[in-house]
Amino acid sequence: MAAYVISKELDPAKDTVLFEGKDHKVIYLGSRRGSEAKGVDVLSYLVIDRGEGIIIDPGGYALFPLIVFNVSKYISLEKIKYLYFCHQDPDVCGSLPMWKDVCPKAKIVIGELWSRFLPHFGVTEVEESLEALPKEGKRIPLGRSHLEAIPAHYMHSPNHFTLYDPVSKFLFTGDIGIALGNFKYLVVNDWLEHLEYLYTPHRILMASNKVTKQWAERVKKLEIKAILPQHGAIIPEEFVPYFIKFMENLKCGVDLI
Ligand SMILES: [Fe+2]
Ligand SMILES: [Fe+2]
């Protein structure tokens, strides 16, 4: 029997199993507190299916000791099959060279546009290490399941992806659904209050309504139990339709020039 723990009481400072099914787990890595005062906060996640793991957006340099410690509670590092980076920013990729040191066999999953930038993170054997995502997205096999990389280009990065887990029905959205501000919760409780924190980053970072609307159309077809962004707070199922509507109607980026 699958169990969800998307509770309003969750502590951003603590790693937590958010979903547990038969041989499948999704873990929040307790990263938001770890990045406080050192830059913009970060939410990192781990998905395990039948003993194989993928780390979703491991975060910047300063977060590495905390994340590697927390990941090791759930899976041995040699079982990490992929290090996934939704796009190229330092708050997502800054810890990449350290991860390659401790998980030398793990594949780096990132949009193909960014593959030629990997040597600048200190990745030398790019060919052997890379699982590049084509712009139309692809399936990433994990254990006996898979994750679906869904295009989210220009939101904000020109080569950006969201990741759907068909087992937990979680959508990992990277810089989409992020919220910035001085709030303490990990799971959104009050949608109107949270909108205040969502609005400014989306207005500034997303390229235009054309792309946000297209993305909303794409993800509307999915059954989504929660939206798990890379900053701010997790959006639980009850608010997912509100968030998709928000993205459909958003005026942002070049719309405002
Ligand atoms: Fe970013
Ligand atoms: Fe980010």
C-alpha cells in the first residue's frame, strides 16, 4: 500500500520520506535549512526504485556535506544511477564535481545544450558521464520504473526540464513553482498567502506567457499528487489546479516590456 506524507507540519530542516510504495520511495533531502544564509534556499530530492537512485537537483557547493550525509541514510552512494540537473544554474549544479567524486559511475542527466559547459564544472570524461536530454525530453529508466523528462524551455533556462514520476505522481519542476520570501513552511497551506511569494520570481524569471501556457497544457494531462520545485515550498494536490491556472494566465518576462 502506497503512503504519502505531504503534511503541512513537515520541517524544512529535516529529510523526510514523502512517498513510500512497493520498492519505490521519494525523499525530500532536508536541504532548505542547509542553504539558509548562504544564498537562495534549495529543495533537493532523491527517488529510489528497486534499489537504484536518482538525485534531483543536488544544489550548490555549500550544500554538499548535508546532502551527501542525508542521501547515505537511504541508499549507498554506489547505487546512485543518475545525478539530475534541471538546468545549468549554480544553485542546481554547484556541487556537481563533488558528486562525481563520490559517485564516479553515476550518469549526469542534463539538457543537451548544457553538455559542453560540463568541463567548466571540472567534469573531464563528459562522453562517458553524460545522459543528455534532447529538447523534446525523454524517459529515464530507473529500477523497474522510469521518470519522464518533460520540456520546460525558457522557464527560465532555455534548456530546462520538469521530471514526472508515474509511481508517486510527483512532478519535480525545478525553477517552476518556486517561491522566495521569509516563510517557514515546507508544504503550502494557504494558497493566497503563498501566491505573494510565487508571483515575483515567476514574473521576472519566466520568458513569456507563450511558454508558461504551453507548459501548463503539457502537464494538465498528468495526474499530479504534488508539485516539488527547487526553491520555496511543495505545492500539494489540492492547490495544483490553481498553480496550473496561474501559469496559464501569467504575464511575465518579455510580456512586460
Ligand atoms: Fe535557475
Ligand atoms: Fe533555481
